[in-house]
Amino acid sequence: MDLVYIRLIAYALSMLAGMIPAAWAGWASYDAVAGTVTVSIEGLAAAAGAGLAMSVGIFKRWGR
């Protein structure tokens, strides 16, 4: 697999990984019965911040 595809997958998964702290803090929840995900503003900010931090780390590691 080309390095570009690995980076794209890592960028896409970084936002999902950013939801882990938000879920632990109670800012995101999943209702299995209704099949909905509820995310508060704090949860969205935590996910975006963690995703951005991971993206910066990926960019720092592999550049361009």
C-alpha cells in the first residue's frame, strides 16, 4: 500500500479517535435503540482538537 493511502486512512481515523476522549467525558453518546449519535459542542471541539493534533503529528512525521 502506498504511503499516501496510509496517510489518508490515518487522517480519516483521527477524527474517530478524537471521539474517544469526548465519549469518556460524557460529551458524546450513542443510542442503540434509535441508532443515533449525540455529540455536544464540547465533544465536537474535543474530537476536532484531537483529530487536528493527530493530523499535525502525521504531517510532521511524513511531511508534505
